[in-house]
Amino acid sequence: MQSSGKWLWRVFGLLSLASMLLLAAGFVLALDPSQLAPEGPVGPVKEAKPPTLVPEEGVRQIVGLGDSLTRGVGDANGLGYIGLVRQALEKKSGNKITLSNLAINGQESPSLVAQLSQKQVQSQLAASDLIFFTIGGNDLFKQSGELEELDEKKLAAATKRLTANFEEIIKQIRKANPDATIVYASLYNPFGDTEAAADTIQPVLDWNSAASDIAARYPRVLVVPTYDLFVNKEQAYLYTDHFHPNAAGYKRIADRILQALE
């Protein structure tokens, strides 16, 4: 029993000593954490470089697709947002930029899907650095009845069709060109200061949210919001038809797109 007791005391003593050494080491490291650092100089931490949205050598070709908003209807200067973006990028880079504006007035999403199957269109997309498109306004409001009395069932069906076509549009563009940045200018509500505001605000907001969700699943696809650029400012930034932007309205869209591309 006596020898067993001595053995236990020795074990206890060794454990106590080990604990004291660990506490001492922890105290030293707390005072000087650099003791854990490797010897010699430490290089700077490299941050991941975000992917560029425009080629470093500059943009050479732009393609526009979609409806009258990309066509530039309502701009007395004949530029539209896409022409203004082109001018700004040319000025910034010093490069001459070719613009192929293939947008069609009044176009709806099924027609754009069909247009993207054309070989000439695919060829122009393949050679482009930036691809812009607008679509959806005609789908939602032409297919859902008169603004004075919107048919909710038709509006829901039009939104469902637009959602499916929108994803197909992105797929086809990305198939034709895996690398170019795709920019979709989402919808504003031209009826925000009319009696149709109550019936049109939420469908536009819901569609913009759906478009953003779809685009987020694909690389290098930007959804640029425009809703806030016109809300409560319709008289200042809409054309006389009270549907399309005027020159100042298109400039606001172009400035927003340029900010997104920076």
C-alpha cells in the first residue's frame, strides 16, 4: 500500500508539472502571438480577382435584342440606352465599337426565342463582347387585357410563359456565346401615375424579382433594375406616348447600366 501511494503521488506530480508547463506556454503566446508565425517574411494575402464584365482590351462588338426599349423608341436623338452605352464605352476605351441592334418593336418573348434560332443572329452573338436585351412589357400587358380591366388569369398565364421563355433566351444566348456579359434591363412601370397603378405595380415587381432569380443561375448575366428610375418621375422621363422613355429616361437607364458594368 505504501509503494502504491508513492506511485500515485509521482503520477499526480507529473500531471501537475505538465499542466503548469501548458499554462505557461499559453501565457507566453497570449502576450506574443507572433511566436506561432513562421520564420522569415510573410507575403501579402492575395485577394481573389473578381471576373471582369468587359474585356480588358475593350469592347469591340455589342448586340442588342428584344423589344422597342432596346430599339430606342421615344428617344428624339435616336440613340436609346444602348447607343448611349456604346458612346460611353468608346470614349472610355478609345475603341471603335460595332453595334448590331436586332431588337424589334412590339416583340414578345416567344418571338425572341424564335429569333435566337436564326444562324445569322447566332453568328453575331458569337462575335460579341456585350449583349443587351429587354423583354417582358409586351408579354405582360398585351396578353392580359386592357389596362382599365386587367384579367388576372391572363396575366398569370402571361407571366408563366414569360418566365419559361426568359430562361430559354438566356440559355440560347449563352450557348451561342459562353463568355460575353449579358445585360437585361428589367421593367419599370409606365402606368405608375395612372389609374392602372394599383393593378400593374405588383406584377412588374414580381416579374423583376423572378428575372433576377433566373439570371442568378447563369454566369455573367446582369439584371439591371430600372423601376426606381421612373417611379413618381413618369412625367419627367417618359415619352409623349407615356410608355417608352424619352431621351432623358434612356440616359438614366444607360447610366445605371454603365455603373453595373464597372
